[in-house]
Amino acid sequence: MTTGNESKKPATRQNAVDIASLIASLGAAGAISRQSARKRLVSVGKPAVPHLIKCLSDPRGHVRWEAAKALGSIRDPNAAGVLVNALEDKDGDVRWLAAVGLATLGHDGLQPLLMALLERPDSDWLRDGAHHVCHNLARAESGELVRPLLVALDQQEPEMAVPQAAYEVLSALRGQV
């Protein structure tokens, strides 16, 4: 009988070997093999996160896609920074999944996103991903908090308005903690 807590167990040597083989399977030619490996990695949970993070820099787009999808499903705040970086991936599907993953993290994904917007407000892909994240958060618990950033992202020249809005939302977010 399973209790649902199996994915919360610490990684043992055997689990580490299993994780490594599952990670290798993300590069398989067949989509069914990749999907099966991803689902098993999601069931492993947090112990798989560092390995999946490494996969986001793999040269193969399908490996990055599987990693981004798995990280979004696991919902580990430790992946927020790399998901923000993946918003600038050359593959649009990876960027989309990174935005979805950040949105599922809620406030945990918001701070690294805001910091990136302060550093790189001229990145079209980053702003597009931020818009997707904020749009989803605006419909959830963070609606009023992210609304100023959504307004800035929708402006004619967002690269000018986004840094100030990101700073204000970041300040408000830090005031809530």
C-alpha cells in the first residue's frame, strides 16, 4: 500500500542511480519513453530537481522541454531561478513551460522573476514570459500585487516602464513577508 509520501523520502544510492537513468531517458528518441521518465521523475520529487535543473542547459530541445515540464510539476521553489532563465530559451515551447512552472510557484517564483526584469528589462522573451506568469498570478492570490507590472508590460515601450513596476512589486512582495 502506498501512502503518497514516497516522493518525500531522501535520495538513497539506489534512488540516485534510478534518477540518473531516468534523466538519461529524457534524451530518448521516443516521446513515450521520455514522457514515462518525466512522470517517474516527477513522482521522485525534490531529489530529482538538481538533475532536472542541469537538463535545462542540455543542447537538445526535447530534453529542456521535459525538464521544464517536470520542474513545473514538482513545484520546488529551488527551481525558480533556472525557470526564469528558461524564459529566454531559444525554444518557444521551453519558454512557455518555464512560464507555466513559475506561475505554479506563485510568490516563490515571483521574486526571481522580478529581479531578472530589473536586470534585463530589454529582453523581449523575458518580458513575454513575465506577462504570462503575471497574467496567471493576477487570476490567483497575487492579483492586486502583480497588476502594476502587467500594466507596465502592456505599455507601448515596456522596457522603459517595467523596471520601475518590477521594483514596486518587489518592494510590496518583500513587505508581505
